[in-house]
Amino acid sequence: MRLTDLLERLEYEVVQGSEKAEVTELTNDSRKVVPGSVFVCISGAVSDGHAYVKEVAEKGAKAVIVEKQVEAPDGVTVIHVDDTRYALALMSAAYFGYPAEQLKVIGITGTKGKTTTTYMVKSILEGVGHKVGLIGTIETLIGGKAIPASNTTPESFTIHKYFKEMVDAGCDSVVMEVSSQGLMLHRTAGIEFEIGIFTNLGEDHIGPNEHKDFEDYKRCKGILFTQCRLGIANVDDRWFEDVFRNATCRTETFGFSEKADLRATDVEHISRPGYLGVKYHVSGLMDFDVEIDIPGEFSVYNSLTAIAVCRHFDVPAEEIKKALKVAKVKGRIEMVKVSDDFTLMIDYAHNAMSLESLLATLRDYDPGRLVTVFGCGGNRSRTRRFEMGEVSGKLADFTVITSDNPRFEEPQAIIDDIITGIERTDGKYTAICDRKEAIRYAIENGRPGDVIILAGKGHETYQEIKGVKYDMDDRVLIAEILEEQGAHVR
């Protein structure tokens, strides 16, 4: 292909060489450069691709895409653009033949609810014969293939690679989580979304390696609604109007409010031994009853979001109801049967907003005690630790503080920060650094009627310590504990 084929939707300046050069590969990873490659120089948090121009030239790169001034050997074409991340997104789309244009792309953004909602949408649409790809926090699903995720929203090159594989696998649509960082870093630039969804907004992801402040966080969420045909929004969220301030799409709303186009009414909590769920009536743009095997108000929001989306695919109400009854997500209020006396669940709640929402929801089911087991990730905002400790201290009856992904921090230092938060309350707690022993303690001290929540890890199957990911899965730890006790997971 010619370089001009990749650049056709970009504004650029030829600094050196010719844009008509024949090229083979496109990459932003200097390790993957082969003769004939186009190398896109990305200025990252860890390294700057502009520093590798000489190295990639020696490997045979035919062209480099830059946003800064560089010195390149003769024979290497240098193309200057305003933003190389934006350029990578549009060039990646061209490189793979614009696969997004062959799919109905559904993008979901928000602080909470993205993952569960993507699986609900996929379940409903596949129930009526659509073939649906999925890109999200847990994994990417393409046909029968599952690819573990490293980012909620992958790099743009990877997104278009997945889109191409989805088209080749016969998918007609894709539902994806769109993170604020993905939007900020132009990973989804150039994609025209059929539907964009806003779930909610909380003060998370603010820090040196994420968003500089809450205004920036809101602004980045809003980018999605300049890239979609239809925006579907939670009208109950206090930041809805801020996020949609610059929206260019048609807008519909969902929620509990009378203002919502699609409303949930007559909500009822369902509780049986080993089962927590919720049922409600859908009114407004649709009219039917629905029951979900996942408890709480946020389950109502997640399912209502999925209904709002699937309505535009003309899915009958009966098919929606059937799909929602069986939709499950690993690590999202995932019940693990360990006792006839108390309930144990695994959930990804890893910030104050999600933990508060989960605990408030479970309190509505009148448990004997609410017991939380959680830690916080290292090399992330310390504020999150204080806040999570405070939330658990206020809303749980007992907290077991433990380790999560300490990364390059000392686990005890993270635990100490959580304790600082919990001691702002009257909450009772213990601290057990070893996560398996913390879980063992919670199980062995479970009382009749308790609801025990293992929070923070959710779907994750590792623990990251000093740059190394070690196998660690809460489900496996539970099974090992029960086996050591002479029992087993039922």
C-alpha cells in the first residue's frame, strides 16, 4: 500500500521524502518495526517514540509520523501531524480497511456499569440472532475467541485489528467500553458510533497518571457524544447535562425520573436463600415487567440501559426479558456458594463510589451483617484508599483490610492508608495482609444471615507485585480454603 492510503483522512505536512512511498506495516512499537514499516512516534508517560527514529530507520522503517522535530536518515519519509495519537487512530482504521464502517458500534462510557451493561447488550442481541463482538475491561470476545484485556479501551491499532477480526468472523455489531482515558488519548478517534451511552459519573480516575481534575474527566467523557449518531443517557445523574453540553448527537434518556424517556417503576427486591435479585416495570418507550438475578438499584440501571439500546435493534420485549434473566458477568456481584448460613460474593468494586453503591444496595436486603474484604491498588491515587476505608467503615458492619495489587508500593503502606480512612468512622475492622488468609478469616467467622463481599479484584486472576503478575484468583483461593477445611465450592 502507499503511505497516502493511510494518511487519506489526515491533515499532514511532508517534512522529508515522499508520501507516495510504498509501505508494508503500521506500528507505534519500535520492537515490531520491520523493513517497509511506518512508525508512529507516540509521546507516552514512560517513553517517547520520537527518541527511536534512528533505531527504527536502522531496522528498515520507510516512514515516521511525528508531532515533534526529529532528525531522520535520508531515505526515511518524515510526516508531521498535530497529534500522533490521533494520527495513529485514523491510520489504523485505514490500515485495516475501515472495519468499523461494517459494524454497528455501540460505545458505553461512565464511572460504573460499563462492563455489566456490555454483557447484557451482547446477551440480548445474540438472543435474536445478531453476532456481537465485545471489547471491555475483562476481555475482548470475537466469535468463540476470548482475549484477556490489559486496558478497558485498547490502543487504537488494537481496536481496529479487533474490528477487522470481528468482521471476518461474521459479526454485524460490537459493544465496547469506552473509558475516559481512551477518549482522552484518541484511542477511539475517527470511529462513528451508532449509539453512545452515558451511565453515570463519580469522582474517580483523578491523579497524576489519569485526569488532572474532575472537569477534565467530565470533558473527556463528553467526547463520545460528538462521535455518535444517538446518545442514550442516565437522566438521573447529576452530571448528565455537563457531559452532554457539547453533544452533537440525537439524545434519549433512561432512569427513575419522570423526565426519562425509558423509566423503571415499581422496583421490588427479591431475596431467597442463596439468591438476591430485583424486579421492576419498564415504562415510557416500552412497557413490560422484568426480573434480574443480580440485586440492587444499579442492576436496574444497567438492565434499563441495555433495554434502551436493544430497543433500537427492534428486539421484542419477551426476548429482552429472557436474555436479562440469564446474563451474568464474572466478578460483578458473582455469588459463590460456600455455606447454607451466609452469602459470599465477589465484586470488582475498587473505588469509593462503586463500594458505596454496592453496600447500600446490599443493606436493602436486610443482611445479618455486611462484611467487606478489600485492599487498594498501589501507584494510584491515595485519596481512593482513604475514601474506600471511610465508606466501608460507615456502611459495613465489619471490614477485613487486605492486599490488592500493591504494584511498586509496600502493601502495608496501602493498608495503613485504608485504616486512616476507616478510623474516621466507628467501623470495626481487622487487617490481614495475605489475601488468602483474609478470605479464610471472613469465611471462618461468617455468621448466619451475613453477606460477605470480596471486593476489588472481581474478574482479575493475578496480583501485581513490583512489576510481576502472579496468579491469584479469588475463586481459586476460596476453593483452596474450602478444600483445606474439608469442604468444597457448591
